Amino acid sequence: MPSSGAGGRSSRSAIGADTASGHHFLTIHEYSCTKDLLTGEKISSRPFTVGGHRWRIDYYPNGIDLAVADYVSFCLILDEDVPAAVKAKYSFCLTGEAEKRQAAGLSSAFLNTFTSRKGGTFNWFTAFIKRSVLQSSKNLENDSFTVRCDVMVVHGYHAADGAAGFVSVPSCDLRRDLGELLRTERGADVVFEVGGETVAAHRCVLAARSSVFAAQLFGPMKEGKADGSVVRVEDMEAEVFKALLCFAYTGSLPEMRKEDEDVTCQHLLVAADRFDMGRLKLICEEKLCEYIDVGTAATILALAEQHRCEGLKKACFDFLAAPGNLTAVAATDGIQHLSVSCPSLMVKLVAMSPVHLLSDA
């Protein structure tokens, strides 16, 4: 018979949220030029994805309305039509010292409801910083500043029972352990020569992550045999190959300098396509969508065409369809590369230009 009273059995349960988080950096160049906009006038960022939803940020250099006309305002926009409301937390900060406090800022943020564009109310805004404070801040450098927007999407809620209240299970540390295996080269059984450097790795890990590595290292024509010979990787920089290996072991990219990220992602996309690493290729494709501008559009479009990146190609055409962008891109050196490498795309671009701006390319 079950015991009862003070000596009886106890049980516990817990309720938690299923969430997905991410962040987006938005840099405002030529800030002083944007101050000419009236209160309520905005400039929109390129779209980005967090938690399976597409978002954008609207920038109001003189506030979103008269009540915050002395402030710089930012709006987080749900940039898609959805069948049901999306619940999410968000927070903005200037990059730098404030960024270190970002996690705490997101945890204390309100949970907002974003509805479909068809529903009317689909954004939430913040009076981010007083213009006078920004203009005297060290974060405004060379007439530019960068904000970081953190977003946490709540997909739903779940209940847990039993030992959840007594046993705390840590998160999986497989990524950390495999990353350490790559760093220390412990047990490595293959050596690559790339860009004048040698890099040691583990055949089984690479073969499990890439069909190309599997064929190269275990197929009939396998390279890097027991006689000590190395596998030579042609036409690739050493740092790009190391980033490829980092992703193969950990599923994440190494830290990159912000000013080099666009070029690195271009080279890494080519490498991912070459070694049949589909998820890495898509990550690079998504990142490059954020770097499409007048100076890069032609080069990125050529890359997207050559490596069958349909999403990236659509993003380029979307940028070129905006008034004035095609005219500006037609004057860059990149258009010459595009005309030689992808002549079929030039036909589409000429058709988009009402005055055939590209006829001489």
C-alpha cells in the first residue's frame, strides 16, 4: 500500500518554451546624410532569417513619430505573411561594450506578438538612442555605426515530468569535443597540403560529413595512403580549407573579421560546393544575401549562377530591380566579369534596363 503523509512520495514536473534565437548586424553608413529624413521616414534593411521566419529592420534617423523625434528609432518587422501570429522577443544594442550585456537584455525583454502583414500590426519599434548621445558616442566612427538586433522566436511550449526536477542534464558537448580533436590533431590519420601549409585531420570524420571526402579518402582511388603521402588541395587558400574543416567537425563557422566576412563567405561557398557540404553552402548563401550592394551585386550574381544558388540569385535580382541600382551596378568593374562568365544572365539584365544600360558590357 503506498505510503502517505510526511513520508510519502513526491514528484515534479516542469514547463518550458521551445525557442530559436539569432542576431543580425545592421551598419548605418554616412549617418550624417540620413539625418535629412523627416520624422516618420524610414530606410529598410535587407531581409534576414531567424527562427524560420523572415525579418527586416526599419531605421528612422529622426524617430518613428513626434513623441520620439529626438531619438533614433528602429523597428523589427515580420517581413512575411504567416497563417498564425509569431511570438518573439527582441532587443537592440550598439556593438561594442553594450553587446556583452545583450543576453541579459534579451532575457528581460517583453514577449511580443507579430502578425501577418495582411493583419496590419506586424512590427514593434523602439526609441533606441537619443541623437545627441549617439553623435557624441565612440560607437559613431567615420560617420558610421552598427547595431545588433537579437531575436528569440517562441515556437511553442512543452511539459517535462519525472526526474526533470532532480537531474540536470547538460547540453551536448559533441561540438566542443570534436573541435578540440581537430585543434589538437590527436589521432589524425590524413594530412592535407593546401596553400603552402599542411593540415592534419581524421578520415572518418570527413568521410561522414562529405561524400567527396568519402570517395577521396576511402574510394578506389583514395589519396594519402599509409606511405606518408599527403592529399593536395589545389586552387584553395589555407584559411578557407581550415574553415571548411571547422564546419565539418563542429557544424559551425570559425570567428571571422566582420570586414572580411563577405569575401570569406564567397570562397567558402565555392569550397562547400566542391566538397558537397550542402548545409555549409546554404549558410554562406544566406550570409551573402546581406552583402549585396552596388559594388558586389555583379560578382555575387555570377557566383550564384555558377554554383546553382537559386535563393542568392533571386536576392541579387531583387536588389537590381530597385530603382537606380541597375544603373549603378552597370558602371562597376564587376559587370565585365559577369558578361564574360555568365552571358545568359546579361540577357536578363539588359531586358530589365529600359535604356539598355548594359549594351556595352
